Amino acid sequence: MDPVARKTLEDCLVALELLKYLRRLQKLRKRGPWTANQFEHIKKWDALFPTQWSFAIFILYMALFICQGIIVKSSQEGDHSYSYNTVTVVLLTEATKLVAAVIIYLKDNKLRTLISDIKLHVRILGLYLVPSLLYCLYNNLAFVNLTVFDPTTYFMLLQLRVVITGIIFQVVFKKQLSKRQWVSLIILTAGCIIKQLSIPEKISITDPTSTTPILSKLASNLLSPSILLILFQLVCSCLAGVYNEKLLKDTGAEVHIMVQNVFMYIDSIMCNAGVLAVKGELLSAFTSTALAQVWQPAVLGIIANNAAVGIVTSLFLKSLNSILKTFASALELVFIAILSWIILGIPVDMWTAAAIALVTYASFMYAQNPVVNRGRLDEVERTREGWQEAVEEGERLIHKVSTPTG
């Protein structure tokens, strides 16, 4: 682009942003006088939830993940096993996500546009193999780990990913977290570790006859095979989440979000088919007998819920960020503990209550100073808006010139 034209476009974009800001101030002024404290709260809320739908996406994300743990746990047999092939369920979930993403895209676009976008951005399709493989491992390990842990414990342990996500986030986006943000992450992690004290078959801290030191019991708990497996699962989650956010906000910022979802789900189907092939179940997983086990209300509920989770997660990472995503997962613990007690009869002991209190406080602390990461989205959106207004202005001028006077 010619330097003069580029400078003119940049000046127009700045003027557009200023106009938007002035309009917003005008709306606020109509509501009546505002104190400095109220303005500060508005700024924090806007930083936490920057778009119109951000808060709704945040709540929906938590609700769907709460349902996920409870539905999967309730689908287990008496011996904590599954009557269906869990890898097949994950694969069918990815296929459902793919269909949903295509339908949502075609609502406002044509099929040939989708095909054209896929051909144009085939490099992004290749890059999505990384988060697809990581999410494939994460989703399949969720079924394995929920046979060992109750939903509250499972989700509490997953909160250890907060610190790992913070480290990866800083490296990938080159954005340093503040001291207050790190303190909130550490408090959140402490809540996760405290939850480990509530597992009766592994630790009996309150037993006065116990002679094993508390720290030794806690250390053996944290180094058990089950814990190591869930640690691997949360590392997959952290890497996948931050990498996916990088693709959505930076590398593939110009690509429609549903096209990126199509890329993700195509790659995910390939990864899960590979898992079935490695296990030697690629053909047996789709026999009439095997599929009959899948066509159960509970299992279909898992597929539908997890498909919705996939779509909402992409919207979450697009409009919010990976750090807030981990806090949303932590806030699920409060609701998971209550619903597990009501629905599954799993009691909430003092360690779980203390851990939930810490998680809640850490979330409140983080909300006072949230991470803001829009990547290249603002640049892309401003450019689109600028060109759109330029096109509209050009059409008005053409219409004015072509309209006869007198």
C-alpha cells in the first residue's frame, strides 16, 4: 500500500476509535452522574469481559463443563468402567462439532466460500494438528481419570494447570503477568493441593493413630501413578489452550472462527481415528454391537454436551484468554461440589470446603487485575471496519455523482 494511503487509513482508524469512545461517554452521561469508583469498576469489567457476549460465554463455558464431569461419572458401571468405547465417543463428538461448525458458518456464508477458505488457509489447517493431538489426548484421558477420581477431586486437580498456563502464556504471547496475578495463581494452586488431603483412601490427616508424617503422605499422593496421569492430562490442556489461542488471535486472526473450528475438528477426527488404529479397534469400534452401546441417552448426552463445549471453548479463547479460562474452570468447583453432593451423594469435607474458599478468593483477586490479551484481533477488526466505512463512503460518493441534479 502507498505510504500516503496507509497514513490516511491509519488516521481514519484513529478517528473512528475516538468517535466510538465519545459515543460511549455520551451514553454513560445520559445514565446520570458517575463517581470515580464506578468508572474504575466499569474499566475492570471491560478488561475482564471486553466484548458484548464475553460474560455469557464465560457462564456457558462453566455450565457445560460442570455437566461434563457429572454426566461422564453417571454413565459409568458399578465397577467404575464404561460399557461403551470411550475413544469412539470422543471421535463421534469431534464429528458432531465439525457438523455444527459447518452449519453455523453456512448460516451467513456459502459452501463455495468455505471450500475457498480451506484451500486458501491450508497452512492453518496443518498448524491445527498440534492442538488437535493435545486435545485428543486430553479428552481420552478425561474418561480414564474419572474412573479414579470423583468429579470434585478431578476438577480440583485440573486447577494445577493454572500456573503452567501462566508460564506458557508468558512465553507464547511475550506478556508478563503482574505480581498480583501470580499471587492469585499461587493461591489457586494451593487450593488444589489442599484438596488432596480429602482423599481418605490415601491420606488420613485427622487420624490420631497415624504415625506417617503428613508431608510424606502428601508427597506419596502427589507422586502416585494416578496423579502423574492427570498431570500429563493437564499439561496437554495447557499447551493446547494457549496454542489454540495463539492461532485464533495471532497466526490465523484473519480466518473466520468457524473455519478455524472446521480445521480443528478435521484434525481431531484424524487423531482419534489414529488412537483407535493403534489400539486395534478401528473396525470393531463401529460394529452394530459397539454402536448400540453408544446410542444410550447418557452417552448421547455426553456427545452433545462435549460438542457444545468445543464450540464454546473456541469462542471463549477468541473473546477472552487462556488465563481467564483456567479461572472459569476453577469456579466450576463450587458448583461441582454442591451438585456432586446433591446428585451423586459425594460429601463435601472440610478440606474440600477450604480448597473451594481459596479458589473463590483467588478468582476474586484475579478479577481486580485481569489479563488482557487481544493479540492481533483489534488490528484486524479496525482494518475491516476502516475498509467497510471507506467502501460505504465511496458508494455514497458514486451515488451522489451519478444522481442528476436539478
